[in-house]
Amino acid sequence: MNHSAILREIKTLPPDLRKQVSDFVAFLKQKNQSAKATVTQREFGYAKGKVHIKEDFDASVDGFEEYSTSLSAIK
């Protein structure tokens, strides 16, 4: 629906419904501004202690030894 069609539809509404449309538009504008305002700069170290990497993170995965040795041969 383009702008002129929307305006045409709004003009056909009774005054009380036009007021509701106006209020809703104001609400959407405020909501959009609030969403933009909530973006803040990230704090360094925010996730410290929340992420845990296991000691064997770099260890070979069972069943992939043949695959990893074939990759080593390509390099």
C-alpha cells in the first residue's frame, strides 16, 4: 500500500479512529527512538567467567585421525 492509498484510507475514518491512528504513529516513533537509544558501548570483560573452554579443546576428535593426517600431507 503506497502513501496516497494510506492517506485516502485514513481520511475515510471517523475522527475518533483518526485520533487512534495518530496516537499509534506517535507510539511507533517513540518506540523507534527508544530502540536506538538503548544501544550502548560494550563493556570490556563483560563475559569474563561466562565462557569456559575445556582443556582438551585442541585435542584430536575420535574418528578423524585419518582425515587430519591426509590434510597434513596436502600442506
